[in-house]
Amino acid sequence: MEESYIVSIAPHMTSEVSTRKIMWAVFWSLVPAGIAGVYVFGVRSLFLIMAAVLSALITEATIVGARKRSMSNVFDGSAIITGLLLAYNLPPGVPLWMPVVGSFFAIAIGKKVFGGLGQNIFNPALVGRAFLMMSWPVYMTTWQNPRWVADAVTRATPLTIYKENMTGLLRNISPWDLLVGNRPGCIGEICVIALLAGAAYLFIKGYISWHIPFTYIATVALTSWAFNGRAGLFTGDALFFVLSGGLILGAFFMATDYVTSPLGARGKVIFGIGCGLLTFMIRKFAGYPEGVSYAILIMNAATPIIDRYTFPKWFGWRKQ
Amino acid sequence: MPYKFYGGIHPPTFKTFTLDGPTKRAYIPAKVVIPLSQHVGSPAEPLVAIGASVNVGALIAKQTGYVSSPVHATISGKVTRIAPSPTPALARALSITIESKGDEDQEYRPSKRQNTESLSKEELIDIIRDAGIVGLGGAAFPTHVKLSPPKDKAIDSVILNGVECEPYLTCDHRLMIERPKEILAGLAIMAKILDVKNTYIAIEDNKLAAIYAMEKIIKETRDKRQETSIEVAVLKTKYPQGAEKQVIKSVLNRVVPAGGLPMDVGCIVQNVGTALAVYEAVYLGKPLIERAITVTGSCVKEPMNIYVRIGTLLSDIVNAFGGFKKDPAKVIFGGPMMGIAQYTMDIPVTKGTSGILFLSKDEIKKPAESVCIRCGKCIEVCPMGLVPSTLMYNVKKEFFSQAKELGIANCFECGACVYTCPAKIPLLDYMKFGKAKIPAS
């Protein structure tokens, strides 16, 4: 035997897609919504976003370093996305330390204590947001109007207006305003067009499937159209409920998080419907005007059991 | 007409290396090493002793038992060694070495059989068995066994598998273009043995030349056939379209039950190369002493399809195509998805070898493994509808009985999950290990 060749188990070729590539694709798909947020609310939002991302990276690096693991994990893109999503879920008027604390909590408690990437039960960014919401509710519910509106501070997002029955104000908000983001809201959730552009990119790349976003949004649209309180059945403004609030951001970028959503197609459909029903119920009956983040967090908790009961039958399966 | 199967991937095909060149005749090697266990089943038993002179085509090892296959001398010469040698399946098997001095007649002279039409089914099966024919698609299951299903299994269809979904390989594609008439004749023999009226030739839709050639010959021979219908089933290009259960699903929309065989749903699948070998055995009396293989890869100076005598050492074939452009780092028997990597070139071509692929160093970069992020891609592509990621965790924790309950035994190791995994987890390594550890009961 003159020379020895490399031996390994088949297959001897793999696709070019890697975890890192997917993560960066998600990052780039989120950029347009961020740009829109900064444009609408001013450059301060950019500082908030950067603070959240930096805090996420530093927290990740500190914990990875303390555990003496490979530093390459820090830049796999997942920490940056967590920071980015957390910032997108903040009102533009919060003090600068809030994204820092939120990202720290999201990475340290939301992700790392469970064992890091791939092991966390809840979407880390939403864990961070829930923590901030409980700790500093006033900051988290003080909203800003877009830069070009005269009085900067307002108390009401479109959903708050609806919740508190200030329907007179609602007339000022057209579907077009909701699409382009001409309304108060969180930094990353307002510009629906930018979010959809990013989501389309992920669809084309095949990194997210239709199952969760479609069923989620369809369920919210159907339920809010069907149950419109005193106004009677089947009279709700479905478009308003889909476009306002954080539904588009949540359905495309947070509910679809690989780690915390079910594995199979059937499970994903159940997950999406569950998220939709919970979002509707929180918006309708609970104290908060918006329910996307809590709906996703609750369904995250249900993911293992959904996986268990939707385990696929294999090819040629027969009853034993 | 074509149906589809669940899952599958679309790897780059790399078939253009060898797509258009005609299948060449390899030079006759001076030495062959013929393993006695090239097929599924019990190994053949040597009939010759060291020092014996044999002629090409002579029987040198007889079958032992029903699921077994005889072995023939593939060159004329002297038997110099009968000892265990490496084979492509990564194990040592008893092999017969024949060396020629160079002055023997190496041409196999077919003895044309007369009155082939009047042969009975039993006689045909005997001819196929004695010619040592096994499935040439890769699994190398003895063909005479496949052609004699038990009485209680009614067979209504024969599918000729010309799918060739493995990247790089084109030998079946070239055979269909160059020898469609012989392939049809082989198919007709198999249809006669099985008493089947519906026959199909399954070809992927990227092999237009093969589809054209087969449809042309079917049209030309229409008058000569009595009732047998032959249909070219054009299937979507998707790996692993050519896997037996998947091709049945795609052609007939029948699902072979888990753990079952194609005959459970009334059909038999044979490779196009096997059909050619059946034709040669029945009409020309020629045993299986050579086969077409694809020699390919970016390192190879002249990638090509060639007919090679069984037992030719890879190191000798290298001379036939004029060596390498680049040094190969990986030598694979078969295609890149399911082929077996070899540590040396002193490996003989066997009946089940469909191609030899040489990959250079920069083509085999093995990316670092990272953690599973539950993306579910492996579930989307598994043609058997398994959950490779969950099975991986079970095997990792040595929960073998749990893995069995989740269907790990159904994995046929196509490698689609590994191909697609963004975390680059070697899922198939876990599958193979888990399958080997399945508890008995």
C-alpha cells in the first residue's frame, strides 16, 4: 500500500447551506425593518439597536469565555439576531440602559442557562422583552409618534387606541399608514413593507416555510374578523388587526425561530394556529393591548408536546 | 403520469463530465482479483486450485445455497492466489487472483444460442443464475432470486430502473443511449419469466437523450411485441429517485410497506444494466464478466464510461484513462451520496460497482460540526419520513430501543439528511451505528 486515501462514511458531498449562513440571512432580512424604524423615529433608535446587539454579543462572549468554549460560537449570528430582535421589540423612547439589560437577560437567562444555541425552550429575545415589560412597564408602554408628528410623546399605539375604545382616533390611521409604518409602535414592528421584503427573501432562500407565518396570520385575521364584540359577528377589520401591532414581525421572524418551534410540518401548523388564537385572546380579553410576544412564548412552551404528538409516520408505516 | 415521493434533495449532478462520450472498452488487465462474495447472500465456493489454467468465461466458483451467485474467470490465465483480499465494501473477502502471461486469447467468444424463443421460464432462470447475474445497480442481489417470487405474491409490473439519481454517474444513461435494443430484449425476458404485461422504464427528466433513445426503440419494436406494454416513466430529477421503494412510489404510486419487499406490492425493480446482462446471458451465452462503470471526477484527465472486466484493480484502470490532472484525496466506489471511500487503489471492480469517483482535496472539505438548531431540514428531505435529528439524540444517548420504535430500521442510508444539514452533523454515522445496535426483540 503506497499511499492511503481519506476514508469517511457517505455522503461525500454536502450542501453549501450552513447554520452561520442561515443566521446571517436572517440578519440581513431584518435590516430593512431597522432602517425604516430609524427613519421613522430618528437616530436614537439606531443607538438603541446597537446597544442591544453589543450587549448580546458581550454577554455571549463572557459566558462562552467563562465556560472555556470556542469563541467562534459568539459570531455564529444567533446572538446578534437576539439583540436585534430585542431592540425591534422596544418602544423608541426607552432609556439606553434598557436594551443593554434586556439583551443581557435574553442571552444569559433566555438562552445560555438552557445550554446555549439549540437548547433554549423560549425565544431569547421575547424572554428579554417579557422581563423588561414586567420590570419597567411604564417605559415599555410609552410610545412616540413618528418624527414628523408635532407632539412627540403619545400614550397610544393603534392597538391601544382600539383597546381603550378611542375609536375616534382610529380614523386617522389608514391601512397605508400601517403598511409603511407611519404610526407609533416598537422600533422594528412598524414598517410592514420592509418586514415583508425581508420575509420574502427568507422564503425564496427556503430558510422559513409558510406553515407558521401563514397559519398564524390567517388565524388572527379570521378570529378578529369573526368576533368583533358588540358590533356583531363577521364585521371585524381583519386588515387592521393583521397590520397593527407586532404580528408581522412576530409571525415571520420570531414564531419561525427554528429552536423554539416544532420540527415537522404538522406541528408547525398547530403551532401557528395556537399562536394566532392566543394572540387574539390576549388582544381581546387580557389587560395588554398586544399579545404577540406572550402568545409565542406560551406556544414555545408547548413545542415539545406538539412534537411528541405530531411525530411523523414513516414511509410504508403500518400498525403493529 | 409520474407520481412523487416525499422528501429528497437536489444536489448538483456533475454528470457533464461523462454525459456525452461513448462507453469505451477498457484494455484487458494482466491481473484480476475476483472476490467470491460480490453479491448479497452466501459467498461462492472456489472450484479451481492454485496453478490451474482458466479461460475467460470459465466457471471458477460455484454458488452455495439459493441466495448466492457463481463467479466466472474474467481473463484467461493462471490462478496464482486464493486468499482474502480487500473488496470495495471495506472488508476482506476470499478472492481468486488470475494472472495472464500476455499471450492468451482474452476475447470472449459468445456462442450464439439458437431458439431462444422456445426456452421455458425455468430454463431462462437457470441461464441467468448460471451466468452469475446480480443486480448491477449497486446492491448486487442475485437476479435469479428476484425473478422467482413466491407463488403467493402476484407480480403485475416490472420496472426497469434507469433513474441513476446519484450525482456524477452516467453509465446507465450511456447504456440506454447506446444499447436500447439489448436492454428491451433483457426486459422482455424478465417480463416473460414473471408473466407480466406491464413494464416500465423509469428515467429522470434530466436524461433526455436516454428517454429519446428508449422511446424510439419502443416505437420501432411495437409490432414485434404481443401484449406486453412498455412505457417510459419520466420522473422528476430528485435524489434518491432511484431508490427501489421511491421509484415504485413514483412510477406506480404504490407504497411498499415498511420492512417489506417490492413484491409485496406486486412489482419487481431491475437495473437497466442488469437487463443488458440478462440479454447477453440468454442470447449470447455470456456470463457476467464485465460491466460498464463511470470513471469520473475533476481530478481525472479523461473522465469516461468504460466496460471493465470484473476483478480489474483500480490501479490498472487508472492506466486506461491516462492518469490524473490533480492528485485525488478521496477514492470512492459508487457515487458521492452512497459510495464507499477506499483507502487504497488495490481494490477490484466488482459486479456491484457502478462508478469510481476521484475527489481532490479541495472538494472534500469537511465543515466543522455544530449543534442541532432544530431547523427540521432533515425531516423535510428524508425519503423514508423519519426524524433524523431526534434519532441522532436517541443514538447519542444510547436509547437504542427508543430509536427502534421511532423507525430507525427504515433508514436505507441515502444520506439526504447529511447533505442538507446546515449544522453539518454526520447524521448518517449515528443512523448506521443505531441500526447496528437495534435490540433483537
